[in-house]
Amino acid sequence: MKKAFILAALCAAVALVCVSFAVPVDHLQSLAGLMPHDLHTSMAMMAAPMLNHRARGLIAIRNDGGNNATEILNELKRTFEAFKEANNKEIADLKKGMGDVVQTEKVDRINAEITKLQAAIDETNVMLAALKVGGGGDAEDPAKKEYATAFNKFFRRGVEAGLNDLAVKASMKTDSDPDGGYVVPDQMESTIDRVLSTVSAMRGLARVISISSSVYKKLVNQGGASGGWVGERESRSETNTPTLSALDFPAMELYANPAATQTLLDDAAVDIAAWLADEVSITFAEMEGAAFISGDGVNKPRGLLSYNTVANASYAWGKLGFIATGVAADINDGTHNGVDALIDLVYSLKQGYRQNASFLMNRTLQSKVRKLKTIGADAQYLWQPPIQAGQPASLLGYPVADDDNMSDVGANAFPVAFGDFQRGYLIVDRMGIRVLRDPFTNKPYVMFYTTKRVGGGVQNFEAIKLLKCA
């Protein structure tokens, strides 16, 4: 089941890359040396009919060998060099009073091309990660295989005989059927979780833990303990007691309700597990991804941008500190405020958090930030393309993650977050994804009410800082 789902998803994704960047089919198998023969063949069959449709980018992908990811990365680097040259010329012409609309359009066109290439390399990185996670592994446990078979019958025919006992036996969970539904097989759950982690940027950045209760409680030490230096025989006075804060992370219920006709379910060739995973995973990923950024905490996780904020100079626990851009509703380098603000944002974070810190912004803003550079005759661009496949682009030497749920630039908006998200933001998953089969509500369709419980919120307010357009 897992293999079939990954095969279908990767075939579609790689075919899309082929269409967009004219990658020859015979290069697909060399993608990091990870693809088995049947996957290569399937992708070749899907991509071949579309290869005549070549992308009309600034510079065409060269068919000179090497793997797909490396070609796209090299093309990204070449295009970025062309962008820097064109952007520098535009700036020089403006200073001379010789601004040219054509030159401006050229810069914007190249910048858009970089955005497309960056999206392509991001897709390739996701495929590589999926292959690594999905490859290999021990033979399936007999109890889990038996349960998966029974679950498939339940899906197709509603046959429930012995399913709950098999679920307990396969998963060792005594709460497998608390509400009339059934826990999906492990392979299906892992497939859904894998899609969630690749679609939602916050899942890739934050700390994710699994819990078995409805709420995860955590005590955070805010400091307050004191000590001192003493001689061997000197008395030790009592020290201050640490200040502890209690944080609660409740797991909220997320649901999807896909439908299928009984005819589809009767078709033995249809991979039911892959169908359900495909139907619900993207829905779950998009909904929880938005909640991790802007959720209000009411029946959903509390998002990063929903917390109270304060100017970083007046930072206090329970609020997120921010640095102002210096421009009322923009980020630019007209007066070098954009550059200064981003540098100030980096150094507003304590050194211990900067070691594993990342930038988080949407892709539109990343194209704007790409134009920023330092002051002086040897001015350097702050944004840099990835050094090698599998790595993100960088800004001021720190990785940049894309999340389209982040705010756009605007008055009093918070379009950029910077911090150690592993230490700063916590995502809690209540173990088990459940399915309730409903053949009665919407005949002739069979509904599959699928639920997952997830929560999230800031766990360390010192570890994340925001950039405010102000």
C-alpha cells in the first residue's frame, strides 16, 4: 500500500518537473541513485508523452548528463548570477537618472524564473526525502498484515467481524475503537504523516511528539535560580527558587470526509489505502499548516502569529519579540532599512538559539528579499541559492523555509519569523488516525469520516523572533 501511494505521487511530481524543466527521461533513474527499476519505468511512462512541451524559462535546462536535482540546482545558480547582474545594472541606471522600464521588467522576469527553479529544487528535495523514508524496512508483521487485510474488507463491504480485536493485536492499543471508528493500518498512517511533514513547513521545522492523552502538559523553567562563589569553609546562604511556567498543548480534532461510490469500492484494482491517504492527507496538511501559523487556539492549534507581540527591547515571557523594518509597510533597501532590519532580527536571538535557527516566510516575500544586498562597493546579496541538492536556500547564512501561510508585506504585518523552531514551537499528535464508514447519509456514496487529533503552540518564547513592517 505504501509503495503504491509513493509510486503514484512521485510519478506525478517528477513528470511535472520534466514538463517544467525539460529533464530527459533517462536522467530520472539517476536521481540520487535511490529509485528502483519499477519506479523509474513508471515515471518514464508518465513523463514521456509530455516531454515535447518544453519550458520557456530564461535559460533552458541543458541535457548534458548528471542527475535531475543537480541540473536544476546548477540552473538556479546560473539564473541567480544573471539576476544579480541585471539588478545591479538597474540600480546603477537609476542612480544616473537613466531608469529603464525594460530593464526593470527583465529583472522581475529573472526573479520570477528563480522562484520557479527554487520551487522545482524544493520538490526534488521532497521526493528524495520520501524515497529515503519509504525505502527498505523489515518484512511486515503478520498481525499488522492480517489487520490491514481485514481493514480493506471493512472499507469495501463494511465487514467488521473481528476487526477491533485484530486492531488491538496489531497495534497493542486497547482504545482502538472508542467511538465506533477504526484505527487505520500503520502503513496508511505513516503515508499520511509523511505527506503532512512535506506539505507543512512548520512540521519540518518544529518539534513533533506523539501523545496518548488529550493534553500534553509541560513545565518551562524561566530562570530565577541563583548561586554564588564560596570558600571551602564558608557558609552557603539560601538561593532563589526557579520560576516555572505551566504550558498546555491540547490535541484538537481535525477531520476529512471523502466519499466513494460502491462501484469504486467493489473494484479490486483500486488501492483503497492509497485512495484514502491521497484524499485526506492534503486536506489535513493544508488545514493544520494554516493553523500552525495563524490558528487562534479555539478548536485548533494556536498559531505562531496569534500570540501577543512586543518590541524586542521590552521582551517579556509569554510574548514574541519583534524587530521593526524601519519602513511603514514594506521591506526594502532604499535606505538599507531592509538589510539592517534582517541583521538586527538575527542578532535579536540569543546565541544558543541562533545555531539551529531558520527564516520562515512566504515565497512571494522571498522573491522580494532576494533583491536586498549589503552596503559598499563590494555589496553582497543577502539571499543565496542552495549549495547542493537536498539543502534550502539561505539568507544571511541561515536556511530559508517557505510557508505560504505567512503574512504578505503590509502595514503592521509580521511577514518573517526567525528562530530555532525545534525549541520554540511544539506540535503534538494524538496517536491514531480513525475512520468511520458511513454508507447511509449520502446514498449512493459511502462516506469515510476520517479524524486526526493534533495540537500545537509556542513552547519557548525566547527561541523565536518576528519582523514587523513598522
